Amino acid sequence: MGVPRVPEQRRTGSEEPTALRFGVLGPVRAWRGDEPLSTGSPQQRALLAALLLREGRTATAGELIDALWGEEPPSQALAAVRTYASRLRKVLGAGMLVSESGGYAVRGLRDGTLDLAVAQDLAAEAEKARGAGDLCRAREVLGRALALWDGETLAGLPGPYAEAQRVRLEEWRLQLLETRLDMDLEQGCHAEAVSELTALTAAHPLRERLRELLMLALYRSGRQAEALAVYADTRRLLADELGVDPRPGLQDLQQRILQADPGLAEPSAPVAEPATAPVRPAQLPATVPDFTGRAPFVTELSDVLASAEGRVMAVSALAGIGGVGKTTLAVHVAHQARAAFPDGQLYVDLQGAGSRSAEPETVLGSFLRALGTADSAIPDSLAERAALYRSVLDGRRVLVLLDNARDAAQVRPLLPGTEGCAALITSRVRMVDLAGAHLIDLDVMSPEEALALFTKIVGEERVASEREAALDVVAACGFLPLAIRIAASRLAARRTWTVSVLASKLADERRRLDELQAGDLAVKATFELGYGQLEPAQARAFRLLGLADGPDISVAAAAAVLDLPAEDTEDLLESLVDTSLLESAAPGRYRFHDLVRLYARACAERDEEPPSERAAAMSRLLDFYLATAAGVYAIERPGERVLAHFAATQQPGLTFPDRDRALEWLFSESVCLLACARQAAAAGMQRKAADLLMAAVDLGESGANSLQFTQAAAAVSDAARAVGDCWAEGRARTMLTHVHSVSGRFAEAEEEGSRALELGLSSGDPVACGQAPNQRGIIALYEGRHGDAEAHFGQALEAFRADGNQPGAAAALCNLSRVHLATGRTDSAVDLARTGVEIYERDATGQALRLANGKYALGMALTSAGRTAEARSALLDALEVFRNSRQLLWHGMTLFRLAELHLTDQQPAAAASQAEQALVTLRGIGGDWRRANVLTVLGRALSAIGHTDRAHVCWQEALAVFETLGSPEAAEVRSLLDPAAVA
């Protein structure tokens, strides 16, 4: 990276500590500790900089005069240098600035004293990390180096020396930036890099390497036309400014983009080839001929077994639910390990899942006989047999496979204790109390592995013609190897069945477990073994927790289901994990395998007494989610009257110390919460389900959860309509209106909003009566129907005020401000938005989300009024809140509004950068209409900085969207593409 060095000034032999620090990567500054020091006039600072950059060497008076004044120094230049040096010596202290040989030098600087030296060390460290293949660390370290720059290097310093050093260090900074951006692209951060590269190419238009990186970043972001437009802009600029063509590397990249060269695709980290251990035991059960997948586990276990050579015994334990393939994997790995254990392989089924597990004494007797010990030499007691067993194994290399172990106590006497031996254990419990064990939790197969196993058993020909049905089959089997083997075996034995026939049989969840049996294999029987060994409290928890539809469950939610304290609940959950009937998904979260969940529900229907406890458990879970989500809503929207209209809950919710913790809970529980809403609606609890959606409305705007939120709202709406509950249906449709609107589906949003308002008025629900017309007004505003929008907002304002909902009224006022803005009433738009913000500020605490919405509207109005400083302040305040609230839609739209502001302020490069950031933030959310608006502004900014070809590409894409949607913005974009046609 061409790192300039200043080594001597940082490494001296002096041991005296110094509190001085200096900065040259920006204004020249000095500090003693945290206290800034006065470094004097620009010439005096230039003298200090010249000495700091001399690498600890002495600068003569003549050299310093040339550095400060060049060829035309003043008559008193020497006296001035001496004066500056004297003043600096007083500021810096004795011993720092020394006089020698008629000149001066700065001595005694240590590591970390000069920002340039720190940047040099970090750059060298980053280069070393990159050379070692650690791109993550290289990027992080290089980012720290670049962060040391604080504006222009040697800012404001006069003299030829300062100018030369400024150019040198700026060139080095750009080299570091290019290196970091190159690594960004290597790491797949191309979309994020576009914004920064757009700004950099505007600031350094003739720097071809930046243009090359921008082309590659755009291409990898799926923006091929823009990438080619960058080349066209570059070629035109170089011809106009320098009379040359782009360098060969840039031309080559253009050709590769035109040809869609696969080599330009996003790089992926190379996958290490699994280590092979060609080992094969002799006394094991036969391995299955159709063993499939599990490559990472095979590699991991093979490596552990191979490590037994020359070491104390290696112990591996496989844990997992019944049917997950523990024995199959263990036997397969043990067969591969044959060459590493030439002295024998022992195997026993310890029957730990049954009611009568094998006794260690009996197993040891069998092992000793297999190792050649005469019956008469086998002692009676467990301790003596274990001691003899270890003695017989001494000096041998033997593999012991202990299958289906009950617990650690059962296997401890069976473990070999000598070098070169190893034990492989399978169990449904995690043997955390087995000292030295290498624990592996075996999960179900991946979809690819599952399909491969199914195909091996059924045959390629039958599966190839019905691949989708085959995927449905393995998914219905929950990717559990035993279930897949059973289903495939049934199909293989029935030549008249198609794969689709089997898939339809497994589609019925209530019959699925009964279908998954063939011969002596049955999934249900496997689960029955584990369930039969549970204590009553464990069995109850197993049954009730299986009723919840979410993919997993937290301790707090499980405590609500079981109506137990959290501590007791966690103990029960952990005990179920130990039996492998439940999985630990993450700290504090637990999940069932799909087929285990079906079995748990069957047990609940069969065994739970009284039967009403099933409904009560689900009601407690719904109350828990509703009470907790309402608390999050109150933190984000203080003063909102919506909460006063929610159904009462009997179950307490969680409380949070701050908004960050509250939002963390909401987003981490999103899938489970929405699943609960759907399940509750189907179970006749539509009103609370609708309230839960309203309390969790933030999920509808997040992007990541919008689809699930829409599906849940539709399910609640359908369930409420089926039973004639206008109140619940109106609220669910209000949420559908909102989520369709923020997703850019305006026609669907208007349809839902109209029906929601009808239902709200007929049921007298103040929530729907206020929110539905407010949403309809937003839709009309987006579609350019300003008269309708003003009428809707007026209706919403009246409803909010009638309900005493001041934050709701503020929202209507801020939205009404946007109508005034769109119709040329700028002054009243500012007044309306400011009134809304004032209402929010009276009720808001901290960084309330609604206050950010108000400042967003105010920022737009102030931008239009030309009050850009005030507008920037309002929009930046809003941006911080949206970012912290995980509101990607409004985060991205605020970046878009800032781009508009920068254009108004004649800062097109900054506008382009903000618009690019908006595109990245809005990826996949907000809909095509919003994206087209951002592209329009981006095109304006690009055109202003001379990137005209790329600007036209943006406008053409925006125009296609607007014409498809029939949006009025199409006329504006046409005028941008062809101003003459408009004239």
C-alpha cells in the first residue's frame, strides 16, 4: 500500500513517559493528556508539522525557511523561525524540541503519540492480515487507520513543504481507501460500497481505480446498465479532460460486464475439503449402503477418532432425538476408522431408551470375552471387571462403540483408559457430565441431504419426474432420517404409488405419524420410548409446549404456557433437552423437531386432563405476548390512546429498562408472536389477536417481517369475518391497510382501508375510525389525489380528537402538512408539521418513534421552504431514531429526503451518496414506487456531478416503474430524459 514511514520519531531509547500527543491527519494539533495545547499561528504550526514529519531528524534553519516560505522568504525569516521554535518549546516542555547543529528536531515521541505513525502501524497490520487471508480483520484494522483522518491533512498550513506533504498523504489515504473498498467487494459488501464509491468518484473524477471498483460494485448489485454507464461517463471525461482512453484494466472490465463473465460474480469463501479417515472397524453392525450426507459430522468425528493415536483416549458423544440417525452415523464413522484401530472394534447396544437398559457389568463381561479373556478369569464385581478391561486394552488400539446409552453413569465403566483407544457413544441425552467428552448435537438433515437419501431408496427415475412432490415428502418428514427412510421404503414397496400419492398422505398432520411406519420401523414408537420415561411434570410441559405454533419458544413464554415461575420452567426445559425430546435453539430458547411437536400434540389430546387446559395454556401465551408487546408499543409511542382500547389480559408481560431492550425482544420474538396471533385467531380469540398485531405494528414496517405480518393480519381478518366480529375484522384490516401501504401495494391498501373504515364505523371502534382514514389519506397522497388525501386526514383528525388521542391527531396534522406541501402551500405545511411535532414533544420521552415521524414531515416542509439548516437538523434527528428503532423503511426514506435536501443545497455529490444509501437500506422493502422516487433523485445528483450516462440509466428504470404503476411522476422523469420534448 506504499506506506510512508516515520520510524525514528516513535522509537527512542528514553524511558521517560510523555503525555503529549500530536495530530497531523487534519489540522495540526497537540494535546497533553486530554487537554489541547495552543500551537500558535499557521506558520508556527507549519514549523511544528515540518519537524514532526522529519522522522526525528534535525532540520536546519535553511531547510525550515524553505519549508515555510519557499523561494521568497521574508527578510526576517531566520528570526521568525527562532521565535516560533522558542514558543513551541515553552508549550511542549523541555526536552521535546531540541536545538542542535544550527537546526531543530522533535525527539522523544513514543508509540501512539503521533496519529500518522498510528495509521502507518495499522496499515501495516492490515496488509499482514490480508496476506494471511484474514479479510475481516484486515478491513477492521484498515478502517481504524482511515478513521484517524479528521478532514484535510495539514489543514490550513502555508508553505511548499506542507503542500507537498498534503498531496503525499492524501494520495496514501486514497490508496488505503481503495484497498479497503477492494476488500469490501471481496467480502460481498458491494451494495454498501456503491454509495461511498459514488461520492469518491465525484470528488476524484480522474481516479480510474475508483471507477473500476464502482463498476464492479454496481454489477454485483444487479445494476449492470449503471455499471456500463460508469464506463461511458469515464471514457467521455478522460477524452474531454486529458485526451486519452480509459486504461486497459477498465476496458477489460467493461468487456467482461458486457459478456456477463461468471468470474465477476460475488466471491465466496473456499470450502475446505472434508478430511478423510480411511478407517474400518471389524466388529460393528453393517453400515447402511445408502448412507447419505452428514459430511461435516463425519469429518469432525473422524478427526477426533484419529486423534486417539499417541494420546489418551478420545471420547465422542452423539446426542439427538430418536430417529435423527445417531447410530447410522456412528456406525458409518466407525467403519471408516478401521485402519486406525487394527487391534479390534467393540460394539454394544446399551438400550438406554428402553425401560430396561443394559447393565455395565454384563457389557464388560461380553467385552472381556471378545478380547480373549477366559470366562473363569472374569471377576464378579463391576469395579474389578472395569479394572481388568482397562488392563486388557493396555497397549492395544481398540475402538469401542457404545450405542443408545442411557446416561454418563452407564458408560463410565465401559470407557477404555489407555492411549490409542477411543470410544464413540450415542445417546438421546447430552452427556455434559462425562469428563473429556467431545459432544456433538446431531440435528436433522439438510433438505439436499434428505432428498438425496429419499432418492437413493426410491430410485432416481421415480423422483426425477416428481421432484417437487419429493421435496414435500421430506419436508413432511421434518428431514428426520428415520422418517425419510420409512416413507421411502413404503413408496419403494408400492410400485403403483406415485411420489405425489405419498406426499398427499403425509400432508394431513393428524395422520402423519401413523403413516410413518413400515415393518418394525415406526417414528411414533421411537418417540414413545422417550415420552414414557418422563416424570409427570416433564410430560405435562412436553405436551403443552408442543401446542404453540412458533418455531421455538423463550423461557418467559414457556413459563406463561405452563403457568409456572421462570426458574422452574427453565429447569423443566433443560431436563427435556437432556432427554433429546426438546432442543436448545439458543441461550434461553427451545424448540421441537416438527415430528416431535406432532407427537407432543397427540399426547396432549390423549393425555391432558382436563382437556380445557390446552385452550387455557394457549390463552396464557396470547396474553403474555399481548401484554409484553403493548409495553413495547407504549415505550415507542408514549401517550397513544390505542392501548386503552385493547382487551384486558390476565397474564403479566415482561417489562424493559429501556427502548433498546424492548425492541430487541419484539424483533427476536417476531416469528413466534405472529404465529401466536394466527393460532389465536383460528382458536376463536380474534379480538386479542387483532390487538396483538396492532401492538406489534413495528414488525410490519421492518422489511424482514412484513410478509409474515401480512399473512397473520389476513388470517385474523378472515377468522373474524367468519364469525361476524366487525370489531376484530376492522382492526385486522387496518393493519393490512398499513402493511400494504408501506410495501407500495397501494391498490390493495385502499381496498382494505375502505373496508376497515366501514367496519370501524359500524362497530364503533375508535381505533379503526382514526387509523383507517389516516392510512387512506397517505395512499391518496402517494397517488397524487390531493383532494381525497386532505379529506381523509380531516376525517382522521376529527376521530383522533374525539377519542382524546393527541399523538394520533399529531400524526394526522403531519400528514396533512405533506398535502399542503404537495399543493404549494409551503408556509402552512411548515406550521402544520411544527404543530404536530410540538404535540409529540409534550408526550414523548427520549427518542419516541412518533416524534421522529413528525420531524421527518417537518424536515420535508423546511427543505421546500429553503430553510435547509433547520431541515437537516430535523431529518438527522429522525434518522437516528429510525435507525435505532430498526425501522428500515423510514430509515431509508429519511436518507432519501436528505438526498433531496442536499440537492436543494447545491451539494450533488452528497445527494448521490445519500440516495445510494437509501437504495441499499430499502432493498426488498417499500415497493417499486419508492425505489423509483429514489432513483429519480439519484439521477439528478449524478447528472449534476457529470455522470450523465449513469443518470439516464437511473431515470429510465424509474420511468419504467412509474409507467407500469400509472404514477403521475412519470411526466417529470420523461422531462429529465428529454427536456426538449417537454419544451
